[in-house]
Amino acid sequence: MEKIIKNKYFRLIPALLWMCFIFYLSSGQTSAIKGTSFERFLILKTFHLIEYAVLFVCFKIAGLSSNKSLIFSYIYAITDEIHQSFVPGRSALFRDTLIDLVGIILGYLILYFYRYKHK
């Protein structure tokens, strides 16, 4: 079992599963989220931050460097926006990839301060 866990491809499974989850979420409509347009904006963009902070952490858990984790997470954010352009009622916004990038940086900062505190 220990040999399986050390396998670099096996360690990517959480990141791949999280990417599937993001794909699933971006395949649906957002009309079920109620509130004013500002409240909806806050809720939806908070989801972006959380989704991509978690994705960054998953890549780090897989043993990737911070740079690779950032790059792979951001590339996935871009492809996710492209995917959304094909979903009825959704659109692709460059602004959302920048919000995703903020989430990725948030994931980096969380890990950085966690490691700093637990040294």
C-alpha cells in the first residue's frame, strides 16, 4: 500500500477528481442562486476562489512544485471558462480566470502560513 501512495500518478487522483467536480459545477446553470445581482456575484465569485484554492492544494499534495501547481491550476481555469462558453446560459469571462488566479494564490498563502505555523 505504501508503494501505491508514493506513486506520483496515484497522488494526482485528488486533483483529477476535483477537476471533474469543477467541470460538473460549470456544466450547470446558476439560476438557482437567488438574491440581488450583487449577492449572486459575491456567492459565485466566492465559489471560484474556493474551487481554485482547493485545486492548487490538491496539486501540491500530489507533490508538484508551487510553480507547476499554479500553472496547471490556472491553465485549468482557462479551459474551464472555454468549456462554459459551450454551456447554455453560461459565458466565458476572462475576469473569472483572474478571480480563479486569486483563489490559486489564496491556496498558496494558506499552505505557506500552515507550514510556517507548524515548523
